[in-house]
Amino acid sequence: MASPPAPGPDTRLGDDDVAKLDRLRAAYRRLQDELGRVIIGQADTIERLAICLFARGHALLVGVPGLAKTLLVSRLAEAVSLKFSRIQFTPDLMPMDITGTDILQESAGGRREFSFVPGPVFANIVLADEINRAPPKTQAAMLEAMQEQKVTVVGKTSLLEPPFFVLATQNPVEQEGTYPLPEAQLDRFMFLIEVDYPSEEEEVMIARTTTGDTLPPLDHVLSAAEIIEFQHLVRRVPVPDHIYHFATKLARRTRPHGATAPDWLKPLVAWGAGPRAVQYLILGAKARAALTGGYMVRLEDIAAVAAPVLSHRVLTTFAAQAEGIDARRICERLVSEALATTNG
């Protein structure tokens, strides 16, 4: 197979952007150090959250209770000097409980008039805790804010202040009384991040550091203005043409009725990833390259973000579930085969 084309003028960064990328990486290392003071382990989770933040995406965190998901998100907001809001989703939660509502108030002149009281969605980092516990109407209000970065209440539209970053959680164990997110709504999340149990050594450290008096406050690493600047910078990270083709072919191979789907996948997958998956593969790879030392996107960047981008966009069949094969395993095999074909 022919080697990838050499970088051309359109796949190179200017000197100013190179310097800004170096600043971003230095800030990211400081952010990792700060979070490491209160969060034990979870290095992959922290990296994927940072990728979503700088790529202007949203993330869905899946993990059993007690894995410090809420603590991680709140301390991330503290370290980057952003306004944090936590919404506990419950079956009786209404859309106005999230977006806010108009209330009738009496002014100093004695006139009564409606005044808008913003809801908890008006923050920079919003933790939507157990989003699948709220009814579909409330979920839709939250997801509309994620997609449009604005809310409409009683015919009036209010913009959400950037940066706007939503992290939703789901409990994979307890499903009673829940309203699972439809696939079309899951597609709004850039990443599905699976938060796993810590190792034994990490769990011992957790017990030592979290059973004391108080957790230490974190230093502020980044401001909102700097994050917005770096989000624009990430969009300018060059992508060689063969990377676009690789990402597109990878997403298309998840579709069981497509001509490029491998034979082993067809009985296991009912529905594959759509075009938004290709967009997020590229954006995620750009952000990862920017954070980990690359000045352009590489194949390993696409491979690193493929599972969190694709796993919630691949709907498995009953046959796959009966065999204990989940979407993540399918995506990992697809990536492995795609890399082997490319490198071969």
C-alpha cells in the first residue's frame, strides 16, 4: 500500500498557532496535576473529558455509583474557573426546572411585570446526573440546550454563555423507573465515557485521601476566555487527507447494510453510526493531537477516540447481546482491522 502523502501547505500550522498549542499542552499538564490532587486514577476519563471540553462537545459518563464522577466534574469546573451547576434528574423534574421560567414580580414603581429567572442550565459546566431518570420531555429540553446553546421560555430565547459543556451520567446497573435515551438523543453526545472501577492500589489511595477532614482546594489553571481561545485553536489543527478517508471508512464499516461492512459484523449490529460520528472522530482526534503533542492529526488519534465516539452510536442485535458482545468490543475490532489494513 502506498505511504500517506507528505504534509502540504494546508496541513501545517503557523508559528503563532504552534506557540499556542504549546501553551495549551502546558495548561493541560497543570490541569492533570491539579485534578490528581483529589482524583485518584481515572487518567483516561480525565483525558477524554478534556478532549470533549476543547472540542466543544458533550459527554455521557456511564459507571456505577461511587466512582467520583460528580467530584471529578465539579473539581474540573473549579480548576478551569468556570461556573458549575449540578442537576439531579428525577421522574418529577419539569423542563422549567432546568431552563428557568418567568415569574410575576412587582417593580419599585408598583407595576407588576414578568421577570425571567434563569434555571441551572445557565452555567458553563452542567452535570446532568442520571439523565435517564427524567421523562422524555425534560430530557428533550436539556438536549435542545446542548445542541442549540440557547433556551426558549414562553417565546423568549436566551443564549447560554460559552463555554458550555454538558456532562450527563447514567447508572448502568439500576434501570427501574428510567426513561432510556433514544438513539437520536444519544447521538448528541460526542463521547460515551465508561468509568470503570479503580485498581486495588488506587482504591487504597482513595481510602487514605478521602477519609480525612477536607479535600484541598484547587488552583485555577484556565479562564473561560482562554478555553474559548483554545477551542478555536483545536479546530485549526491540520488533518491530512488520508485521515479524513480513514475516519469516514471506519464509520461506514459500522453500518450492517452497507457494502463495506465486514461479514462478521452483520448479525451483530442492527444500526450503525451516522455522519455525525465522522465529524466527532475528526474533532476528537484534533483535540487529542493538540493535548498530547501532535501538530497534526495522526491515525493513532483517530484510533484513541474511536470507541468513545462510536460505541453509543452502534446498536447491537439480540444475537450480540445473547453472546455477551457489546458495542465497544465491536468498535475495538473494527479499529484494529482498519489499522491493520492501512498499515499493511
